[in-house]
Amino acid sequence: MPHDPHEDFDHAVLDLIEHNPSGTVPGTPAYQDALKRLYAAHQVYADADRKDGHVTARSLAKRPSFHAKNLDEWIAGRIEAEALEANSGIFDRYLQSLPSERRAKAEARRLVVAGRPAHHRHKHEGTVVHDPVHSLFLVPGAGPHPGLSGNYLYGSVYETGVKASPWAVNVHDNDDGAALFEAPTLPEALAKLQEVLESAPFNLDELEGLGFRMI
């Protein structure tokens, strides 16, 4: 296989990004061309916490993902959805993983990301009607826009209320970038969620390879 003439320089740029506190590179044409190649190859993303900074996929691969602690129990059918760890608890664990100086910025997105606490409703006949399932997850990555603080995408597996595709998995960046997978059954939605968790870090458009569509 022919040797890529840019390979050694591009690897040097990756090292520079990872060891530079600002995550920036020189503005010379050679470095900017390397950045374009690395972005196109999904090896570098815009940094969510450093203006004009970048973050490498290999550094994001070292960061944890966050989802319900007992997600495996739900997937295996050993618990009901109502027993899943609350979204607020998942978000709290994500928050605590961040450096202290970045937590206020992340906390400001809590309502958007984790939503309001679910409250069970009662019909007049006494039958308990539960809120639709909505279980949060956060994974390292980016989209058309940077991720949340710490370079995290967020999403959920949830009930849609649509008969044709009652379950879905969505993933968002920190703005209007989003990808959606619709599923006719819960097992299919959960299998797709596992694929997403195992694939991180990624750029949202890479999810098209897993059957998602950009929305």
C-alpha cells in the first residue's frame, strides 16, 4: 500500500493538539490543511470548552460514557423501565466527571439534557398511567456543532407514541445537530443503543452508518 505523504505530519499535529493546553495549532497553511484532513477523517473535533481549540478522537476514547447504571438489567428483561436510574442521577455522574471549573456551564444545560422529573399520573378510575420511557445517555463526540462541556453528545432511548415506530434513539450535539433511529420494537431500540455506546467517540454524521438519519 502506498505511504500517505501526510501521515507523519498529521500524527504530529494530533500530538500537538493533545499536549497544547489550548488545543490549538499554528495558523500556517500546512497546519490548517492537516486539520482539514483530520476533521474529514473524524480524528479531530471542535473542542466544546476551549475557544478555537480542537480535541482528538483518541483522547475522547479515554473518557467514560454515561447511561442508567442498571441499563443492562433492563436490556436483559430483569427489571421494568420504571426501575431505571433517573436521568437526574445520570446527569449528576456526568457533571462530577468534569473539572470543577466546567461544571457550572454543564449544569446550565441540565433541564435541556435531562428533562424534568417524571411524575406518574392517575386516571379517574384509579389506573396508574406512567409517563413514556425516556432514558438518558451521554457519549464522547461532536456533531455539526461541538458537544456539551467535556465534549459530550447526549441522547435517549424513548417511547415515541407513534404506532408505526413506538421506540426511538436520538443523539444531539449542543445546538441543533441531531440524529434519529426509529424502531418498531424495544429490543431493536436497545440493540441500537448498545451499538451507539460501543461506537463512541464519533461525529453525528457517522451514525448514518448505523441506520440513523440526520434531523
